[in-house]
Amino acid sequence: MELAFLGGATTVTGSQFLLDTGRARVLIDCGMFQGSPNETVRNRLPFGFEPRHVDAVLLTHAHLDHCGLIPHLVASGFAGPIHATDGTVELAGLVLLDAAKLQTEFARRALRRERHHHHLPADAEAELRAAGPEVVTQIDEPLYEEADVLAALRRFKGVRYGDELAVAQGVTARFVDAGHILGSAIIVVRAEGRTIVFSGDLGRRGSPIVRDPSVVTDADYVLMESTYGGREHQPESQATAILAETVKAVSDAGGVLLVPSFAVGRTQDVIWELDRLLEAGSIPRLPLYLDSPMASKATDIYRRHTEYFDDDMRALLARKEDPLDYPGAQTTNDVAASRAIKDAPRPYMIVASNGMLTGGRVLSHLRDLVDDSSATLLFVGYQGEGTLGAHLQHGVRQVVIDGAERDVRCRVLSIDGFSAHADEPGLLEWIGGFAKGKRSGDPGFPRTVFVVHGDPAAEAALEPKVRALGFNTHVPKWREHVTLA
């Protein structure tokens, strides 16, 4: 039996793992690479397998870096089922249709800019050219369009947490709550008498709205994420206090608070926190613009799936409170309304997609505010290596936006206490569940823990600490194949 690490290896994004038992081939996630050109160029390379020979896809959750290449996979010949929780099925439809729309828009812009002038890093250019000239010539073309998404969505099959389902010959899967976003799952796969656990993205304990990550205690092999390896989140109380102080400072300065946020998961958490602070009288009531139609639709999906909520969220709903609805928040449904925000009376707040400043309406607001000393840019989530968000977070004083160099005069702050990812202590607590009461060689004690879904520094920080718990560990390289004994 062989496991191929086709994405999410020495990088956070592009999650994609192929399990080949000899009798069946099952793909776990089929995500899009995001971030710098060195990452996104990999989306243009041929799949590391023949799509029509894959029997089934198992999807951990609906973020683009886990589901974003599924329409491309189906268009390339995959004809099997795609298993995901009901919440993930709905959110993935929203995410993928939006991705198709954005790709079409980017292609149109590329035609206007003069095709092929990308100035890619040398190694990214080499990867493309090694894949063949036809890939290079298609670099500005959409990977897929709306019709491809609709075809892919017809292959989705919803599952419930805890149900054991047969997904291919000799392969079963069970989805349990990962506590990351609505419907996110840890997937427990049984194949040829062995158990392989795919963590997906693990949530942090005590985060709002969804339940905590499930405890899993037995496996032969584990693939665990490492996004926040080497890092510990701020305590929630500290993160909430910083958010409140930031809102009050923006109010006092008569400025603007811009929060780049992913439409699915992060936006809902930010609105929840702002609503709680306002109700407690901890912040002034500033106008809030939700400049992400996709986030509004995602929130509606959240409201339809209360079965995924934690006890605190259920209690609020029982009291007829809606913590996903900031009082008086204005949702902008078209580009004209988005552009008009800059003329609104100050102070005010904007929550806009996307979270790493790699695209979306948030870039227009950043262009207006980056050199405004009364504006504050507040990051509340992970910033991938090489992204504009990461550069700003690291303190650069000049950035290029829409081809023009701009001075950074706005205040730049980060809060990681609202992250939907477990931090290093949370990751170690989760993987430690496999060792409780067992020693190496005992049934249920993993033979190998594969450290994935992290930038190299994060993986390097986490791996020795996992090994110190008694596990055999391995940090796989991109497109590495490993035999599972």
C-alpha cells in the first residue's frame, strides 16, 4: 500500500494525498495551492496520477486549499463519488463557484495586461516548462469555469459525522469533527487492515460557533497538520482585549479599520467577536461594512446547519440571539457599493475577503488606505509565505499594489488568538491522544506520524516535539511516495 504526498507537503496549501492499496485508489482532498507564485504555479502542473483511475475523493473541508482543484479533477476524467459532510458540500459549492468566477476575471485582466509577462521566480518557471509548452501557454487561462464546477458538484455525496461508509474496494472512511470550520472533518480511513488518520485542519479548543476537535486515539499512520508549529496563540482574553482596544483607537482617531478575512469561517468568527464586544459595551458602535457577498452566503449556510454548533452557540440561539449578525452591518452586493465605502463618514470598519490579500475586494480597500496614517490594517488569520499579507505583517514599509509602489503608513496589527487552527500546544495535545496508555508497538499506537500542512519552519519546529512523545515521524517532500507496511 502506498501513500503519495501530492500537496500540503512542506507547504500549508494544496492539500492532496493519494492512497493506493493496489485494489483501490482514494484521493484525500484536492486543494489549490495559494500564496506566492512559487506555490500557485503548481496548480498548472499535471496531476501526479491519472484522474480516471481514482475511485473516490474524501474531502476534509471546504476551504479552497483543500477543495479548489476538484472541478479540474472532474474535467480531467475523474468520475467517482466525492464524500464530504453535508455542511462541507454546501460550503464547497459556494467556494468553488466563486473560484471559477475569479479565475475568469483574472484571465480577462491578463488579456488586457499583455499575456505571459509574469516575472515568475526561476524555479517556478522551470517547473512549468518541465511540464510541457502547452502548460506554459495556458498560464493565464482559467483552470475551470462555472460549468465545470456544476459538473463536479453533482458528484458530491453528503455524510454525517461518525458514519462508517465503504468508499472503494477494501476501503472504508469515517468522518469526525475537526472543529475548524462548519462541517470540517478528521477522516479515519481503514484500508487493507490498517488505519490511516488524516487530520485535515484541526481547530483550536474553545473557539466560537463550532465544537472542539474530536479526540482520536488509534491509528497505524497519522497525517497531522502543522500550520502553527512553533507558535502559541494569544489567550482568547488577550486577543479580545486587543480587538476592543483597536476598535476604540480607530473610533477616537476618526479612522478606518480594515480586516482582511476569509469568507468561510474567519468572517463568521470575527462578526461573532464584534457582536459580543458590542453587547458587553466594550466597544463603540461603529458602522460595519461586510464587503464579501460570498461571506454573507456562507453565513446563511452556517445558520442552516445548527447541528454543527457548540453548546454556547446553541444557548445563544435558544435565547433568540443571533451572534452572526452585527447590528446595522451593511452588506455590499456589487462592486459599485464596494467602491462607495471609501466615501462613507468616518470612523467605520470593513471586513473584506480575502484573508491573505492575494485577491478580492480587500485589495481595493488596501489601495485606498495603505498610506493613510489614520487607518488600521488588522490581520486575524494565517498569512502564507510570500503573500502580500505576510510581507505587511513582517513590517515592510513599501508594497506594490496594482503595479504601483506605495508607502505603508497605515497601522498594521495582528491577532492570532482568533485563528481557526490549533496552535502548537493544541496540536501536541491532539497527537498525544494516540499515545495515552500505549507504547510503541502496541495496537493503536501509530507506526509513523507524517507532519504535513506547514511551511518548512513550522514543520521543523513541530516534528521533534512529536518525536519526543515517542512517535516515529517523517516530514514528506512534495510528490514523495511512501510505502505503508
